[in-house]
Amino acid sequence: MTTGDGAILIFLPNWIGDVVMATPAIRAVRAHFPHRRLVAVAKPYVAETLAGLPWFDDTVPLGKSLRTFGPTVAALRRHRPETAVLFPNSFRPALLARLAGCATVAGFARYLRHPLLTHRVYPTRGPGGSFKPTPALEDYNRVVRLLGVPDPGARMELATTPADELAADRVWAALKLHRFRRVVGLNPGGAFGSSKHWPAEYFAAAARRLVAATPGLGVVVLCGPAEREQAAEIARLAADVNVVSLGDSALSLGLTKAVVRRLDLLLTTDSGPRHFAAAFGVPVVTLFGPTHIGWTETHFAKAVHVQKPVPCGPCQRRVCPLGHHRCMTELTPQDAVGPALDLLRRFTDETSGATRHAS
């Protein structure tokens, strides 16, 4: 338990999806310590994920090179921190927290940093001693509970800014998405690696089937800056005027959040936007291949996970070590379309993209 009154440093995870899964824990820390300064310590590309939320008083950017180490310590010390919450597993955040003057440091006891921690969470292990897949969301909650924070629960949360919504308004107008009663998003990307990718022709086939089965449905293909060509290819292969790509837009993480918030459903690889959908209450079908569902389970009631068992997986590798990519190629378009249509039938009337767009 932390008893001081100094600032609390929260070192955010290094993956966008993990940041979303940490939101229940962050929200709970803010509620439990309403008078303490809360400072996010994060790589710039993940800090943007939480834009629009009111929890942090300040943010300290976390650089990659050794040259930024000293300036980062100095920036942290200026906040006079007493406590640090470490969501990443690596050694560096623990060292930064100690050098910044934190008397209380809570995190996972891994990667030789055990002596730097005052409050430790140990990985869950199976009978043979290997790591047992446990949801990251629950592990983040375990860390903050060490500080006396009540159980944060599993409700993830995100927000958009007025600038994000204005950017989404422009996309809706440019792509004429207002003409559809329902809009489904396809998210083919993922920073993890090529092993998570689903073939473009599969996404295109899924888009055609969704449009054919659902009157008034439009499909928008999401992408990051490095995935513009992939998104355009999916729209081209779909060969349907109701399937459009986000690739020609001025892309940003905030725009992706605002677009996902307006969707009626998201069909995605196991990547960050999957968690955007859950945080905004949007039904989501996630295609799992090389990654174990257990690591990122969030217990979202409007989510369906699709995974085909293969002898070599889930391997947790960024690139298929055997070269055949069976865990993804054996997932057919119909494997995704069936659950997507079921979710649309069950939840579209309850929470529609049209309603969120008008809000």
C-alpha cells in the first residue's frame, strides 16, 4: 500500500491494445487517489491512445535511445514522484522509477528487476513451470491492487477528442458513409508482425458476403500509414461500391478511434483496434492465429474470437517459423462472416453506429 502524497508515475504498456486493457486499472488508481498527481510515462505513439480521458495531470514521453535516459530521469524527478506503477515487464521502467526517487514501485517481478520493486506481482505458471496464459487486463489489475486500490473490474474505456470527431466527419462525408444504415469496419493490420495477417482476398470475400447478406450495409477498410496499399487492395478485390478504403484519408490514431466508435461491427485481426471496439461497446469479431486468446481476453460480451487449431500453434511468433501460415489461411471468410452476421442481428438495434455518430 502507498501512503505518501507525492505524484504517482504510471508507466504505460508498449502496445496500443495493452494500453486499452490497462484502462480499468488506471481509472481505479485515479479514483482511489483523487488528490495525487497522476503522470503517464509512455512512448508517444501509445500515449495518444488515451487522449480525451481525464485521468492524467501530465505525460512524460519515453524515448528509445540511451541519449534520452538522463533527460527522462530529470523530467520524472521534476514531478517529485513517490510511487510508480509499472505495466511493462522490462528492466528499464523499474530503473527509471528508482532513479526518479520513487519509494514505492509496483510491477511484475521479471527480467532481473526484482530488487528494484517494493511491491511484486509474480507470473502465473502452469504445472510444468511454464508461463500460464492469463489476461493482461487482469494482471494490470493485480499490480494496482498491491497499492490498496479496490478491484478495478474489466470495463475498458476510451474517449475521442473534438479534433478526432471532426476528422471522422470528413471521412464520413468523403466516403459517403451516410448513405448506409449500418457500417462495418475491416481492420487488416497489426504491428505485431506478418504472422497475424489474414489474406487480402479473404477480407474482400468477407466484405462481399456481409454486403450481400445485409441490406443497407457499407464496409470501410481501416488502416495505418503503413497499410494504405493493403486497404486499397481489399477494396479493389471486393469490387463492390459499398466497400471503401480509409487509405486516402489523413490518418491518425485519433481518427481510427473515432471511426471505430461509429461502427456497428468491427472484423479485425488480433490488434489494437480490436480493443478500441470493446472500449466503445462496438461488437467485434477477432481473427486469432499465432497468438493465444488467453493473454488478451477481456470478457467483452459483444466479442467473438475465431481461431482454428493447428499442430504448431499458437506459437506467439511474429513471423510464421514454418512458412505456411496455416493458422490464418485456414480461417475462411465464412468463419468470420457467420459470427459477424450473428452479432449484427443481436446488437445492431441496441447500439448502432448511427446513434453514436449523432452523439
